[in-house]
Amino acid sequence: QVQLVESGGGLVQPGGSLRLSCAASGSIFSIDAVGWYRQAPGKQRELVAAITLGGSTNYADSVKDRFTISRDNAKKTMYLQMNSLKPEDTAVYYCNADVRVNLFFRSAYWGQGTQVTVSS
């Protein structure tokens, strides 16, 4: 019933910026915690940034001061603003959300992923 659809990835030069979006749809009562993850070739998936329902955020050390996670609860959409991009940021980026479909049930969902490539 619940789907997360990511968009905004692409090819960008070092130092450039991208804004990723993750739109949730389906039978949704509310969206609690949200996380952006990334997985580079040959590496494990890692948490990049997270945001709670109340707006508290956490970032991986590698992206602090460069990335900003945000959310629009009315639109049920989450964002990851990525500035000063580096080649090592190249990865498939995924959003993950704890979605409450009713007052009593909550489950985690993943987006399909969007490719971010930082290269000259």
C-alpha cells in the first residue's frame, strides 16, 4: 500500500549541488523517523542523515556541513540537499521511512534508490 519514490539524482561536477526528494504515497496516517542512506559500489549501505517527526537531525561525519535533511509533513515528502559534492559521494541514495498506517501499526519502507554521480 505504501510507496516511497525518490527523484533528483544525476551527474554533477565536484563542488556542485543536488537536491533529492522522496515522496510517500498510499494509506498513510503519519511518517515518523526518516533516513537517507547511500551505497557505493563494493561497499555496504550507510546512513547519511536522519530526521525525526519533530525535526531533530543527525548526519554522518562525512557529510556534516555539506548535506541538509528536511521534510514537509503536509506533502509527505522528504528531502536531502547536497552541496559541495565530492567524488566520494558517488552512490545510489535511498530513503527509508517509518510509516504509520494507523494509530496502532508502523512499518519501515524503502525507496527504489536514485543514482548520484560526482565526476569531472
